[in-house]
Amino acid sequence: MTGTRTKPVAASLSPAEFAARYGIGIHKVLSMIASGIVRAVDCRSPGASRPMWRIPPEAIEAFEATRSARPRERSTRTRRQVAKNYTEYF
């Protein structure tokens, strides 16, 4: 993780810790978990009704890799050709 401002993670994070780490809201983290952008593990005990999400270090590294800045690719556009269906007098 060279070039990132965040510290390496040794243990899994809760959604609240993940949100604090990146400066986003907890509901945004929960929606990213629900949509599959961030992989998380449900650690709730049997019979519990609410999920207890934990985000493993591998998922955090994968999230940072997909969200890191990359150099922009050069455009391969070419100039538009002007039609020569007229006569030049000058």
C-alpha cells in the first residue's frame, strides 16, 4: 500500500471504524456492503436479528486498490477531416 495516507490494518474493522477511516457516513458503508463494493463478514450470533458486519483487511486493501488514483489514459481521437467538395479561388 505505498502512496496511501491510511495505516495498514491488522484486524477487521466495523462499519463505524471503516467510515471514520475514510471520512464517510456509516450508512454509506452499509450500502456499499449491501451492493458488494465492500466485502464484509456477518459475525452475528445465532438467533440475532441484526447483522454485525466486520470488514477484513483483505477487503480493505481491495477497496483501496479499486479506488486509488491512476494516471489518465491518452486520448486516441484524431482531428476531423474537412470535406474538400468546394473550389478554392484565393
